[in-house]
Amino acid sequence: MMEPPQAASPDQTSEVNAPAAVSVRSVETLTKRQDFQRVARARRAAKPGFIVQMRRRAPEEAGGIRVGFTCSKKVGNAVARNRAKRRLREIARLTLPERGLDGADYVLIGRRETTATLPFDQLLRDFNAALDVLHGEAR
């Protein structure tokens, strides 16, 4: 007869259940108009589905990555603007914790019709290419 498996005691550590050490930086959201205006005067990279603006903050300002999203009424009605911003938020969520520069502000601007309709993998590729351009100029 087989004995039921015994639970591991608290002092035993399991290599299998231990979480991997992942260095993921948090990304804050820009909310103040003044921050958006500062970023608007900085570097930009235009892609078919969106525009990315990036500004390096001064060293005395707090570190971390900050990102903002905007879509004008040219993008469409509220439903279209919200869909475009959701897609932009998702590409930023997937990419910026790993590729974003510490102490940088990013603003993603949606474009008419294309932000909401381009294939998502195309948006991701374009965002990575835009970051390559912006980071190359920033270093």
C-alpha cells in the first residue's frame, strides 16, 4: 500500500517552488500637464502606429521610469481613443520595465486609425525600434 505524500516542513526549502530573482523596475504614470509639456520639448521617434517622446530627467529629480499616454480627438470617438490608449499602455507595460532608461519620462501618442488597427506584434516591434532610436540619441 502506498503512503500519502508528506508535506514539506517549513524549515525545508524547495528549489522547485522558489521564485526566480527577477529585476523588474516599476513604471509610474505621468499625470501632470507640466510633465507632458516638458516631454513634448524633448526627443521623439515617429512610427506608423504612434509617436514616442522621451526626456531624461535631471539627476536631482527622483529616479525611475515614468510614462504617459495621450490620444487627441483626431484619433476618433471616446471608444476609439480608449482602445488606442489601452493598446499603448500594454506595449509600455510589456517593454519599459526591461528596456526603459532609469530617470526617463516617455509619452506615447496615438495616431488616427492606425494605433487601434495595426497588429499588436507590429506595435511592439515599432516601439522597440523607437526605443533604439531614442536611447541611441540619449546616450
